[in-house]
Amino acid sequence: MNKQLDRTWVAESPNGVRDAPPAVRSSTRIPHTKSRNGCKSCKQKRIKCDESKPVCAQCAHRKISCEYPQAEPPNEQLETPSPRLEHSISRELARTKLLDFMKESSMPCDQLANPKYKRIHAVELLDHWFDADYPWIGTTEVQNTMQKHGFNLGLGAPCLLHGILAFAACHLNYLQPGNLKYEIASTIHYNRSLALYSNQISTHVGADNADQLFGTWFLLGPMTFWNLSRPSDQLHLESHGDVTAGSAEPATKDPFSHGDFTWLRALQGTRILQDDPAIQTHLKDSIWAPIFLEAREWEADVDMSNDSQTDSDVYQNLIALKELCDVQADSSSTDNPYQHPIQRLGRLSATEPHRDMVGWYMVWVGKLSPEFLNLLEESDPKALLILAYWCALILRINFWWITRSAKQQCTKVCTYLDQFSEPGVQNLLEFPASACGYRLEN
């Protein structure tokens, strides 16, 4: 028998004889309850998880990050009929056009004899893009528009088509961590999409390419946030010899010693596009017009005084945060850089968490003033505390590209403020620390 095909060993005991009768156990197995919904760390270590959230007892004892897998059952349908049934282009034609596009694109894997990611694999990414009918891209409106119009728009805009492939690869990489094919695909297409997008907005922005640019950034934004928590070897992949996407930055003991908050500036991309005079007249006719209309409602500065929220810990913490930052409830002044971010936090905290609130949180980032961003880059304790509250609140929305990065950023801020901050700031750390599972030292 071919030894490579002989798998009878799987039914044998380690030192047993193949034809011997099965051994009889001398003791009865102790019944136990399996932790089917345990965290990822416990599953990897094959130990029992008590499934407590946000941090289980095992991870708390080991002082390691605790992350629960996101439930994405196939039967969780979109709130509106899936737009993949309404495509104006057939699936076979879409695959053909995609392969034509891939043939014309230079790929880093071309120089390898047996690359782990090949051009033909892009078809798998496209199928995932069309077929995933549970919430995974963004708000209901964004996902419906993306899956209905995204590919057709991308045929005339390589930055968007690479963005679609990158987003699908990122999601598959999340669902199948450690799959090198998806890691490489997500890195290649993300970097290509970002480079093409950057070149496009620096050379030509107008009504003729506005929809493609907005569509590209609706994908690049979430991927930029998700990439915050990806290991550097996934982002650069030098050790795998398949693609080099840049040089990794050296790790520092103080996570904010260099004030690296470029990801916040990057997430302001759609606001910057909307402010461009060259495309403002096109916004009302854009396929993204319903999303822009929703965003106007989110942008309003609503007072956080809410009778139903006054007894909640979050509400009381935000009141104390306003006092700490000298924010006046009845003031509309823009002189205080903390004013509007805190007011918008109040609105976020007073709203029941829902998938479509993702847009609210992105608008919060988009409306941050240059003065507030400068304070963050200077490691201003009050600005960092406000950001920690944003991270803690967005963690209420269980979305694959949000949870891990928000928890990581929240932990970084809590670690920094817990060690170096003034007492007034430390007293307000309990809420964000509890949300991300950080154990306060002081």
C-alpha cells in the first residue's frame, strides 16, 4: 500500500498493534460542558473558557488580549433584499472581465515560480464580494450600494476594483486567520488601491470620477482601521518572500511617544472629498446621495442631556468629562477644541448600538478639527481620554473590521494615561478600561 495514502493509523493507539482489538478504558470519562463560544485565545490553547465578556477569566489571569470570534451566520440576512440579485452584469461576464483586468495588472507574484496568490485567485475574492449577504461591509445603505454598483464602477476605476478585491481578501483573512493566500492578496490589492487613489485625487477630481473615488474610500477607510491591529508581518510579508509593502516602523515602549495618529486623518477622506468644490455640485446626483443625506443628520451637534440616560454610568462619566475639559452645555463656541467631540460622544452614548451606527462613528472622526488632532499628536491627556471613550463606545458594535483595532487603540490609551496622567483624567479611565479589558494599575 502506498504509505502516503495509508491513513489507518488515525484509528490506532500510539503504541498499539494494527490488528489488535481496541483497548478497554479502565475509567469513565468525566462529563463536562464544552465552551463552544469561548474566546480565540482559549480555543487556540484548547482550554476551557468561562465566556465572560469583555475579558474571560483565563485571559485576565494571564494578562493577555481577549477577543471573541464574531458570529456571522449565513442566515443573517440584510435588512433589504440582497442587491447581488440585481447586478446588471452576469457572474460569468464579471469573472471574465476581472481576469482580463488581472492580466493587464503587474503583480509582485509574477516573479515567483510558485506564488501563493495567483491572478486566478481574484475570482474567488470576487465571488465572496457578491455572495456574502450578511452585514460585513458597513451600513445597510453602503453595503447595498457597494454590492450592486461597486464592480461596474470599478471596471472604469482600477483603484476601486483593487479596493473591492482587497476588502474581500481582508474579510476572508479575518474568517480564516493564517491563510497566507488571503494575507498576501489583501496586502497587494490594498496597497495598489491606496496608491491609485492617492494618484487620482492629486491629478484629477471631478464629477466624472467622484462616485468611483467615494466608493474607493468607503472601502479604504475600514481597511485602514482594521490594519491597525494586523501584525506587521502580515502587512509587509517580507518573511514570506511574496511581496514587500514597505518597511515596518520600530516598536517603541511608549505607544504615543511619536504621536502617530495618521489613521484618524486617513479616516477623514470622505469629508475632504465632499469639501472639494470640483464635485460638490455632483453630490445630489451621486449614487451615494442617500448616504450623504444620512451623514448630515449624524453631523448635527446634539446636546447629550437625555432624561432616559441620566442614571447610566456612561452619561455620568461624560458629564464629568465635560467638566474636566471645561465644556459648557449651552455653548456653541468653537474656541474649545474638546467641545464638539464630547458633544458628539454624548449622542453616540445615548443611542442604542446598531450596525447602521457605524456611519455615526466615522462621521465623528471626519468632523475632528485640526486643533484636536494636533492635541492627540502632542499626547494631550484630555484629547486621548476623549478618543478612548470613542473606542469604548464603538466596541458596542460587533463588526469584524472594528472590534480588534478599537480594543487595541483603547488599550494603548488606557495604558498611557494610567501611568502618566493627572488624577482628574485617571478617575475617568474606568469606563474605557472596562470596555477594552485593561486592568488599571492606579
